[in-house]
Amino acid sequence: MKSRWIPIVLAVALLLWALGEGPAAAREDFPTAPKKKENGEKWLIGYYEGGPWPSIQQNFISTVQALMAMGWMEETKLPEQQGGSTKELWDWLATSAKSEYLRFVPDAHYSAQWDQSVREKMARQIIERLDNRKDIDLMLAMGTWAGQDLANNKHSTPVVVMVAANAVEAGIVKSAEYSGYDHVHVRVDPTRYERQARIFHEIIGFQKLGIVYENTPTGRSYAALDQVERAAQESGFQIVPCFQESDVPDLKIAEEGVRLCFQELADKVDAIYVTFHGGVSPRNIPALVEIAISERIPTFSQEGSSEVKYGFLLSISHASYKYVARFYAEVIAKILNGAKPGKIGQVFEDPPKIALNLKTAQLIGYDPPVDVLAAADEIYQDIETPAEAR
């Protein structure tokens, strides 16, 4: 396991991010101050997600908090959230949140619950509403499914696509620079997962990297396979895949599949890149961590530090949530101030901050050197158990 270039790599990345590859990438000359519609009424906000997921929930929470900090809503403590659902928070926003400028429409929260048949029907319903009823001023599209369904010319309502993994590869946007539609904005980080794979390789020095993903266009985009392949080619490691279903209504199927893949990969690889996958659920993470630790396999969570807290070895720090949430909130504010979504910069890179679980490191026999510890923004001393798995 190696780390000799980590301080240099992260220092250069942090400098570039601070000089403009981070928040400044979206801060063009559009106003963000709170304002009502020209008729003095509030802006009507709608929401669509492929299904409940922890990172979708956390990004939504953080964006609401950023809107509060910018004056679009009264600042107050949000109710405690359970699981990965956003419906409870939406209901609270629609009935209890105070704002002179925004109204979260009570019947405009849509979730396909990771069911393809529900998704197809729901997408048609949403587009019919946006195109005919026109009672929504801005839609928040959370995740890849929602982005794929609303980034089109079937309607003209402004859409902000959030938490879409690998949006270019998933076909949501035409390019990192432009969504392809003036009414659609999609946050893009073109090399996010390539950077993750490079950092993981520099720290651990593995030769064979295991990845679990659904072998479909959407599954490959979740896994950011194209980016990891670029990192593998340039860094000289081999990718060992294991295919399992991800977006299925019955998560138990996906969870069992990922466990089987971890067991299979443990005999073939010397590290695992834990990608976005329906089977990598809070309920299932302890079982996956147990397999990796028992086989002394280093792991890197594509999701972020919330999974490091639960026992995966490394990831990017979730301190980045507040930065990307500010980005999303500014994009929303600019649109409500008259900017066309497609004219607002889309590229926003996560700040290069590491999360590390020292208990996991101890159990797999990895002694992180001082430079890796110095590069860690979040360090966990123990392995927590998710509430869903207790």
C-alpha cells in the first residue's frame, strides 16, 4: 500500500478547486437575491426522484438549508429524517416551512420507488402536468432516472437535475458545458470518479480493483465505468467486474446480489470500489463491510463519508455536501431571477477532501501513514451500525 504522492495530488487539486474549479464554476453574472414572481406571488416548486436514497435525501436537505442561508426561506431547524425518503421533508416544507418567495406544492412530490413500470407512468404524468397544467415554476429532478425523464423538449418548465451520477454517460446532458436544452440545468463533475479511483490507487497501490454494477447503460453510468477505466489504463491496474441487478423494486434482491459479488471478488481482487448500487443500502452495508474486513480488502465508497462511517475504508469527505448544496441553491436562485437554466455553468467539482475509517484500517492491517492522515478531512475511530440495520 502506497501514498507517496497523496499530499501533492490533493494540494494541487485543492488549489485548482479554490481558484475556480469549485463553487466559482457556477457563479456567473446572474443575481441570486430572493424575489417573488412579477405578479407578487410565490414560486411553485415541484420534485421528482427515481426512488428514496440516502445521498438524494442529504443533497435535498442541504439544498434547503442553503436556500435558507441565502434568504429564500426563514432559517429554522429541519425535522429529523429517517431512511432515505424525502416525502416526509416535502410534506413539512409544503405545510410548515415559512417563505415569502417559495411554495413547495403539496401534490408535486413524485417518487417512482425504483419501479420501472411506475417510473414510465409517472414520467408521463409529470410531463403532462408541466406541459398542459403549467402549475409548476421549477422542477427539482433528483437522480439519474429523474434527469433522464425530464431533460427533454416534451415540456418547457425549468428543471434542475441534482445527484445524477455521470450525467453525460447516462445521456442526460449533451456535454459537460451544455445540457442541450435551454430550460434544463444539470450539475456535472466530468472527472469526479476518475479522481476517486486515482486517489484510491495512490493510497493503496492495488493491482486488481473489484467493482459491482448492473450491466446496463444506466448501471454502467452509476458505476462511472468509463471514468474508472480511464484511471485504470493510465495508472496500470485491472478492473474485475461482478454484475448484479440494481434498480429493482425489491431491494432484497439487489442486496443479496451485492453480498454474493463481494464474496466472489474477495478471492480475485486486492481492493473494491463500492459504487452506487441499489444493493449497497444502509441495511446491507454491515454485511458488505464484514466480508471486506474478514478478507482484509480495502474499500472506497463512491457515495461518500456516510458509508465510511459505517465501515468502508475510504471515500471523499461529505463536507462537500455544503459546497454542492450552495451551488444548487445558487442555480435555483438564478433561474428564479430570470436566467435560462441552460445558460448557467454546469461544471462543479467536489472539494478534494478524504474520509478515513481508522477502525477498518486496523482490522484489515492497513497502517495509514502520516501524509494520508494529514489529507483526511473526516476521520472515524469506530464502525457505526446504520439505524436500518439494527
